[in-house]
Amino acid sequence: MAGSPVIRDLRRDDRAPLHRLLAATGKFSTDEIGIALELIDAVLDRPEQRDYIIRCCEAAGEVAGYYCIGPTPATLGTFDLYWIAVAPEAQGSGIGRLLNAHAEQLVRERGGRLLVAETSSRPDYEPTRGFYLAQAYTEVARIRDYYRPGDDLVVYGKYLT
């Protein structure tokens, strides 16, 4: 994707492009896409809510990626990275790194000290796990057979202070 990428707030007209982006990655099940859309709708329909923060990356006039973070309930300074996704045609272009760095800065600005991301152990998630490691996250936990037999939950964390 050409053009300088810009990180910006979620807009209502981003919903359909984000839906297409999530489906195009081939990583997410129909149920997972439904959950992502629920969070997008929560941010769009209830601007007063404070559980989820979504930012989009726009490049060449198109939504190239997004992230969704939120403070982890009952913690002091821990945030969850619920979603980070990049359009297949923009993968490898630095959009993911840009989104992650932006999310980390936003967490710091909001008094956060730890960012936690969960993912799958499936072989097709190897690039995702590699992405987190390349961004200086550390594997902090693993629960065997969490999603289904043979598919572990892998938890990464990054201390920001």
C-alpha cells in the first residue's frame, strides 16, 4: 500500500472495511470476527464506554489495519491488546509495528505499565507469535489445549515502564 500511513480514531465508515480486513486475513473464525465486530460496535455506539479503545491505520486512503486495547478490569496499569490486524496486502510493510508502537504509547499515556496479548499456538499463527517476539514481548504463560485439543493459548506480555 502506497502513501504515508496515519493512525487515527475509529470512524463509523471503518466498520465494513474492518470486517473485510478481518475476513481477508484468513486467520479468524466467523465467531472471532463476530467478537471483533461487537467491540467495534461498542466503541462506535457507546462513545462514553471506557473498556475498549480502537485506532485505525489508514494508508493510501484505505484502512490498512487496526488495534483494539483496553484496561484490564481489577488491575493497576495492565492493558489487554485484544486485536491487532493488518490487511494482507499491507503485511510486511511496517503497519503492524506502527500500530503496536502507537498502542504502547497510548497505554503509557493512560498510566499503563503492562500490555498483554493472547494468541493461538496453531502453526498458522507462527508469524503472529514471531511478530510479538520481534516487538519485545515475552511469552509469559501457556495453557495447553485451551482453544481445542492441540491448540494452546499463548500469552505474551510487555512491560512498558
